[in-house]
Amino acid sequence: MLGLRCSSCGEWHESTIRYQCEACGNSLMAEYDYNRIFRKFSFENAGMASGIWRFKPLLPVGPNVAPVTLGEGSTPLLRANRLESALSLANVFLKNETVNPTLSFKDRALSVALTVAGQLGAEAVVTASTGNTGVSAAAYAAKSGLPCTLFVPKSTPRAKLYAMKRYGASLHQVDGTFSDAYLLAKEVAERKRWFNLTSTFLNPFAVEGHKTLAYELVEQMKEVPDWVIIPIGAGPLLVSVYRGFLELRLAGRINTIPRLVGVQAAGCAPIARAFAQDKTEVEPWEAPETMLSAIADPLSSYPADGSRTLKVIRESGGQVVAAPDEAVLGDQEWLTRQEGLYVENASASTLTALKILLKQRVVRESDSVVLVLTGHGTKETE
Ligand SMILES: *Cc1c(COP(=O)(O)O)cnc(C)c1O
Ligand SMILES: [Zn+2]
């Protein structure tokens, strides 16, 4: 890794604990010397071992650093044959992220985050979370031996709160939305100089872990799908998956990039609203009202993160869909009973979005489509 660069103005920064561009205040991203990396590393020979660390040269850690790992990544890609029959579709695949060590894709990021925390000499970690980041942070902090403090909205599902405590994290339930928890975590991180792992674009190292999902998809499909459908809060998973596809193209492994679809809850859809109104700047959502807790992010104090996600979606030729709760709950039940996959409501929104885009004739019956099933339903029982 070369260093950190501003996602907006391009200013370079040294690779230390930092979260924003000093010049313009926007989010940072890790930069690599790709020419050097691809001289030695190729996606075709990423090694026989499993997991995200097969791709270590493309992750923001030094070559001699031992990863903090629980066996994340290398998740199955399943053919959705029951879904194909039901909707008369030809090529639908389910990327099953529910089998990660703490049952969501967040493990890809938190494995990287806790590895970097050790590398940079952090004494403790802190994060705001809608649930899954907190559970994952608590697990990887336990594995690394660093103390972990979590800020979550009061509405966080009980099973997630329980898991955070079992892993030994110090837990603070905030009377407010995710955005309120975000500000508290940020304040504590600055005051105590703890490493902030919050899974927006705040931590430029953590998000890099999500790129590995794109690498795996291309390996598993042996081609590039037409569409990848991803539930989004602020959107770091989607943005990082896009970056993974760009890197695959840069390495000559693929020629095209899929169209990316971001799905939001209709009752908390700041990015979908800006997309529908042809705007480039996302504005915060005033009063979130949704049961899809994992993606209920009104972006209250960092709407620029939403604008960054929106830009990437447009660049890919994609779409942003607002999925109504009632439809999503029905699709969650359908996936459980027909495909045998018990996923979170937020994850089932990908199926709702697919149906909406089929109806709009945006997605065609013959297109190849991947639904990213981001989290397991067992942590969301109420
Ligand atoms: C975090 C999360 C998302 C949204 O991801 P972002 O990239 O943070 O916007 C989607 N689904 C589940 C289950 C999640 O936990
Ligand atoms: Zn900048």
C-alpha cells in the first residue's frame, strides 16, 4: 500500500490513524502500487488456501503482518434455481455471506480493521453500528486482545446486543438513530485516541476488506454478471465491491464491470431519493421508519458518504431501488422457505429490488444477476 488519498480532492496522506482529508474534510481511501503488485500477484493464482487473506497484496497491511482472522470470506455462491423457476429467470445467483464467522459480510472488513489496528499500535477500538459491525468488531477484538467499545441505536435487535456482550465488548445503547451513535463513537475515538472502526467510509482501511467479495464472484462465476444487487446504508460494501471489479479489470482478469444496484429501505432512503431526483448530492433523511435495521442509516451528519456511493452506482450504469418493508418481509419468508436461506430482512431487500427492476423492464429475464445476502436472520428475531 502506498498511502491514503482523498476520495474527493485527491490529496495524499500518510498511512496512519486518520479518517478525513485535512484539505477538504472528505473520506480517504487506500492507494496501491498496482504495477508492482500485479507483477508478482495474479488473481488466477491467488493460492489454494481459503479466505480473504489470499488477496493480502491488495489489502492495506504490510507483507509481514499476521492477519487477525476467524476464517472470513470464501463464502458459497449458490444457484437460485427455485427463484429462477418462480420468476422465469435464466441466471440468478445468491452470494451467501451469512456463513461468515459472525454471520455477516462485515467480517471481511473487521478482520482487516483489527489487523491494521495491531499494525498501527492502537490501544483500543471503538465503533458505531446498526448491529452487525458491532458483533463483528467485538469478535475480532476478542481475537486480537484489544478492548472494544460499541455505540448502537436503542432499536438494535436483541440477539445482536447479546452477542456483542458475550464477546466481551463494552456496549452503549444510544437513544437515537445510527447517525447519533456515529457521532458519539467519533467523539470518543478522537478524545481517547482509540481506533474508530465505524463501517461508513470513516475508516479507510476496514472497507478494503469488502473488495474480496468481487474477486470471489469472478472466480466462482468464471465471468462477470450483468447485475450485482446489494443492500446499502451509506454504501461502503457496494463502493468497495465496485473497486474490486475495477482492480480485476486493471489486472486484465475481466473486461467489463457489472451494473451495481443499491437497495435502501423505502422508509429510510436518502440515496434512492437523490437517484430518483437526478441529484448528485445526497441529503439526510429526516425521520427513518423501517424494520430493515441493518440498513437504516439516515446519513444525518455525513450525507457526503451517500453522494460518494451514488456516484459509483451511476458510474457502473446501475440503479438505486427503495424497497417497501411489507414486500421485503414477504421476500424474506420466501427465501427462507423456498431457497432454504434464512437471511436478515435487509438482505432480502435484494430480492424485492430484483422484482421491482424486472417489472420496470430494467433487468431482463436472460440477464445474469447476483443477490448479495449480507446477513443471517437468526440475529434478528423480533
Ligand atoms: C451493514 C449491512 C448492510 C449495509 O452495508 P453498508 O455497506 O454499510 O451500507 C447490509 N446488510 C446487512 C445485513 C448489514 O449488516
Ligand atoms: Zn480532500
